[in-house]
Amino acid sequence: MKYSFIAPRKKRLISGELRLVLFFFAVTIAMLVGTYVFLEYKTYDFVNERKNVALKEKSIKRSVEVMQEQIKTIEKEAKIVEQVTTSNAVMKESIRNLFDLVPEDITLSRAELEEKSLILYGMTPNKDTYEYMLHAPLRSIFNRSYTSFYPIENGWYRFVSSNYLDDETVEEIK
């Protein structure tokens, strides 16, 4: 007995609609898992990058501190160079003035110029020439001035002139 007009078909366990729904669920779950994995990777990458940036920041801070120390050292050296240059210029001018001060009749054999003193060694035809032409200008510059004369064979005199500035005068000059 046949009651149906069509031939019976085998029934499937999962119908087409259910298969479609399961497919969409699988795709949705795969997308969620993919998103989760992507976010975990990005979080891990961000943490590593943050650590690297923190290390670079520390390194840069250290190099900035080192550079600041170097800048301070260079500034100190520049001040020293400036002081030496100024001191050299003053010394050069002082030496030039000293030699301009010495008249033609007097011959210098040696001059020792220090911060607070000037010691001159030389020859003069007589004591008066020395007194009026060299000793008078030296007395106007220095606080204390001492001269010793030694006669030589040709009638001239060898002299040693020691001239000193007091501490107060040195402070005023500076």
C-alpha cells in the first residue's frame, strides 16, 4: 500500500536551515576567537613597546644628565680659557708698558714679572739716570721699591730693582 505520491527520501540528521544556522554560529565564534586572539596579541605588543619606550626614556634621561655634566664642564673650561686669555692680554700689555717705560740709556738683562712684583736686572750709566728715568715711574706704580747698585769695570752700574704691590692694591686692580 502506497499512500504517497513521491518516493520517500532519507531524512537527514541536520536539516539545511539548521546547517545554515550552525554555519553562522561557527563563523561568529571564529570571528570572536579571532578578535580575542588579535586583541591579546596587540595587548602583548603594546606592553612590550611600553617597556621599550620606558627603557629608551631612562637611557635618554641618562644621556641628558651626562650631556648636562659635559656642558657644565665645557662652560667651566670656557671660563678658564677666557680668564687665561684675559690674563695673557693683561700680561702682554704690562710687558709692553714695562719696555716702553725703560729709557734707551738703561739696558735690561732680565725682568721677572709676577702678580704682585716686578724684579728688574740691568745696567745704567749712573745712579742718577736710573733714579730719574726709571725709578720715578716705578715708584708711581708700585707701593714698595728697592734698588741695589753694583759698580762694574767700565764705570757703569749693574742694578737689581725689586718692586712690590700691596694686597689692597692688587684687589683694586682686579
